[in-house]
Amino acid sequence: MNIEIASRQLEAIGNATRLTIYRTLVRAGRNGLAVGQLQERLGMPASTLSHHLKRLVDTGLVRQERAGTSLICHAEYPAMQALLGFLADECCADESACSAGDAAEAGSPDGAA
């Protein structure tokens, strides 16, 4: 994943309202939720919801599709997995470069060796 994409996605879900919307869609599963259902669950004005959804759609975390007269919102699970992978892929990659003193310090509850 490109660091620019990751930073835009993290910035988008760094807002408490957008994170709540996103988590609601993730919980909804692959069928997603109609905008009206989402609005009802969150108790949010339509204009506010629309503003935040646009940001999530623009970053690729959410997609919307028409189903008759309804607009259905879906969490983009591949994008979520890519972002989580980006954050975790290099976990501890430089650990072998840490000195013994750094490791002891990291293990101490107060940070002292």
C-alpha cells in the first residue's frame, strides 16, 4: 500500500464521527446499510452524514451503490485489510537492530533500565 493512501485513510477515520460511521458499516457486514438506516442508527442529520460519507468514499474505505431508490453504503473490506496490513506488515522489523539496553528499557514498566 502506498503511504499517501494510508495517510489519507487514517486521517479520514481519525475523526470520531467518521470512525463511528465506518465501524457501523463494518459491523453491518457485506450487505451494507441504506443511508436512511445508517442515519437512523446514528441519530445524525442527513447533511452531516452525507458530508462524512463522502470523505470515506473518497478515500476508498466505503463504497455506495444504488438499489432502486436506496443508496446502500458498504465498508470496503479489502481496503480495510490493506490498511491493517500496512500498519502491521513491518511490525518489529528493526527489532534485531535494537540494543540489549533498549530491549530492557522497553520491558520495564516505568521505562527505566
